[in-house]
Amino acid sequence: MARHLRPLIQRWPSRVFSVEMDGAPVYFGIREKLRGGALLPAVFSKLQKEDRCYSLLVCSPDRIRGERFHWELRDKLLRDLPAGSDVTSMSSFLPEEKGSLVKGFFLRSRAEDSPLIEGMLSHLEQTDPVLVCSYSQSEADELWTQSLWVPAEKNLTKFYVVPSETPKHHPSALNMINSDVFYSLDEACEVLKKCGDIIPESLSVLEMLPSRVDARRKPDFPVIVIEGLDATGKTTLTESLRDALGATLLRSPPQCLSSWRARFDREPPLIRRAFYAVGNYITAEQICQEGSKAPVIVDRFWHSTAAYAIATAVTGPVSNLPPEGSEVYCWPGDLLQPSLVVLLTLDPEERKRRLRNRGLVKTDEEQELDHNRLFRLRVEEAYRRIVGPACITVDASPSADLVLQQVLLLIRAKCHL
């Protein structure tokens, strides 16, 4: 058995498993012995006796390699599995224990395809950082069991599948710090440095950082950040504020990184988020330089980076987000804090209408906003929960001139311009 798997397998019966169903996590546990009857977890209650199920958990000791392998594994499964097989995201974790989360996929297939699938999974297990389990229903009592394919052991280790209580925190919430959301430049840079041999562009991004970054230094003039979903009027407002205040307009991520955005948007969340985090620190340096001469208006900053990352990592309803006051909503200690952050909000149907009129190509996250109401609600709520500084919400549905006047009043009240 690989050394890095031993701590995982030693505590295997204590782990909870989460499978995504209809955009939200559904949980189950395992037991070595049962006392009396047991209810079927929701994941298995709708399955037919002839169905075969498998789980694959990516357990690489190399953080970067594991993230990239997990990111590519779904495409491999969808490409290679027989027609009619289902692939769903899943994870396993120790309740309330940070750093215990491992991610993977849950497969359902027809019984006649099981020899082909098990051969493919055995090959994956031998060559890649994957821990495989199979699930079957017993003939006698119709209970489902999990068989853990322990590497280098001939016998499968079997457990009964049982329902599990919903944990206090969504499993991803315990794994966000410097993974989904970065809270220091050093942590983000460390990820990009480790990507240098597989993503040469990572080193080019790091070269854009000034040699001596002071991303916390307050400039002489106020810094106003405008946040909001696409099509809420950020571009119109930021340009109008620039003209009205004689300010400098900056954007995050900064223009110097624009040629690499498409490259990093194809990478798994860990690497993609590190790229955008570094972009915030480059923008902060630009703010410091420009803020010594005039007020600075910034089109998006750390709020956007964090809100989208949190809402993507946590699935299901808004109640699954980390609670208000959680450390995940706290501003990074080494990043400049704006003087004022304005969050533009808009009725969802009006925002969609504006997007259609613009006819622009949308990012994957913007497409997700359009068809996934829960994702949009999580993004908006994450924006509102971030502190240090918090957002001040402004309704963007009136005319552009009225929105501009309202924001100018806020700036004059808060920033004394």
C-alpha cells in the first residue's frame, strides 16, 4: 500500500461520502457491522438491483498533480465509459476536520458493462492516484455494501452503506483557505511556482509581479471598487466615475495578464484561482502607483475573485455557504483595502436581457449564472458576506445617469471627495 494512503484507509469507517444530486450534496456513511435493519441512503434508494456503482477518489500526495488529474478524469470517464453510464461529482471527508477532503466521481452503470468498467478502473488504480470502491446490493436483505479496493491486498474490504446526517458545514467549506480562495500572495505564488514545469506561462505571470510588492500601502487618494455580475453596468459606471472625478480607471485582473486568461481558465480551480489571486496583487501595486496622483476606480477586485470561488466550491442552496463571520469572508491581511466597495445589483431577468443585447461570448461561470439560479444566489450572498471592507449595495436598474449620481453621493459621503 502506498504510504500516503495509510492514514486515509486507517480512518476509512469514520469518513462521510457526498454525492452531487440535482445540484446539491447527498450524504452517506459506512459501517463494518449493522445492528438491526438500516435505511437506504438517498443515493442508493432509486437504484435498480441490476445497477452497478463505483466511486473513484483522487488521493495524490502531490497537490498540483492531484488537482490536474481530477480535472482531467471526468473527461476521460465520459469519453471511455460505455453508453448509458452516469458520472457524478463526489467527495469524502472527516466531519469538521480541515484538510480531510478528497474529491472524485461516483459512477453508475449497467450490470453487463461491469467487466469492462472494472478493468478500466483497475488500470486507473494501478497507474494513477485513485482509490476505487465498488457498490453492490445483497440478495438476502437488499442492503448495499461498499467494497474498498485496497492496493496490494487480495481481499476487498467490505462495509455496509448507511445514511449519514448532514454535516454542520459543507465539505468544501473546510478546504477553502488557500485552495479555492487565496489569502496571501505567498500562497498563490507557491502554487504557480509548482506549475512552472507543466504550465510555462505560470513563470511568466510571476515575472509580472514587481520585485518589491507592497500591496497593503494606502495611496494618497481614495480607491473605489465597483463590483457586480456581468451586465449590471460596471463598465458604464466605472468610465463615468473616471470622467466625473478625474480618476484613473484600473481593472482586475490587470491588462498585463489578459493574454494568459484563456490559458488559466482551462486549468483546475486551484491553479486558476492562484492566477486570479496574483492578478489582484499586481492590480494593488498599480493602485498604489496611480493613487499617489488621483483617485482610483477599480472594475472588480478581490471581492469578485473570492465570491465566485466560494460559490463554485460550495454546491446547493445558500444555506450551504460558510456562515456569516467565517474566516473565508475576511480580506487578505497583505492586500490593499479599498476606501469604498460598491456592489451593483440587478433583477435577474433584466440582467439576462442586457446580456442578450450585448451578444458577447460568456465565460463558463457566466453561463452557469444564467442556467443555475442557486449558483447566482450563492455568488450574490458571498459578495454581501465579505468584510474588510464590506460591499455597499446599489440598485443598478435605474438609468445610468441616476446610478452614477447615487454612487457619486456615496463617494462624497464616504471618501470626502
